Amino acid sequence: QVQLVESGGGLVQAGGSLRLSCAASGRTFSWYAMGWFRQAPGKERELLAGITGSGGRTYYADSVKGRFTISKDNAKNTCYLRMNSLRAEDTAVYYCAAAYSPLDSLPGRAEAYNYWGQGTQVTVSS
């Protein structure tokens, strides 16, 4: 079992930055690929960024490429999402998720992620 707790959300003006953190407990963090998702009202949950358990590979959705950066500190059992140049359309509830990945793969679908945090609200005012 893995427990995930997000923090760092809030209200920010367009063009601003936020850093989300996802603290994990329960198992060997390096065995888990991590993903950051978001869901806005009336929209499907969207994978924004992913990182392998080792931290060696990353993935970004086109909507956030060049603005968001995912990172992982296995010593601290924490995954981060640095968000720059925020836009009003980035407003959503943001979730971190963990996928058991002993072969260091990077799942691209929400269904592949076994554990989820409770979500943190990010609101970008224009």
C-alpha cells in the first residue's frame, strides 16, 4: 500500500508559478513511476507529466510542455511538479498518482496507476 499526499496548490495570477509536492509513504518509492494529472469541471482527467521510478525518463503532455517540470527525489519519497507561466486554463484539481513499475516503465494511462492522492486545487486568475 502507498499513501500519497499532495500539497502546494492555491490561487495564483496568470503568468505566475507554483510547485506541487506529493509525499509518498508505504513502499520503496523507486519502484513506482509517478504521474501528475488534473481534472477541470466537466472535463476528463488528463495526464500532464510522468516520471519513471528511477527518475531517468519523463513525459509531458503538449499542453504543459516547456512550462511544467516533473521531478522525483527517491531519498525524500517525494515527487514534484513545478508549474511556470500558468494560464487560466490550467485551473483544475491536480492529483499525483503512483504506478508500481519494477521494470522502470512509464505508464501513459490513468488506469495503470494504482494509488492516488486526494487532489489539490490550483486556481489561476486572469
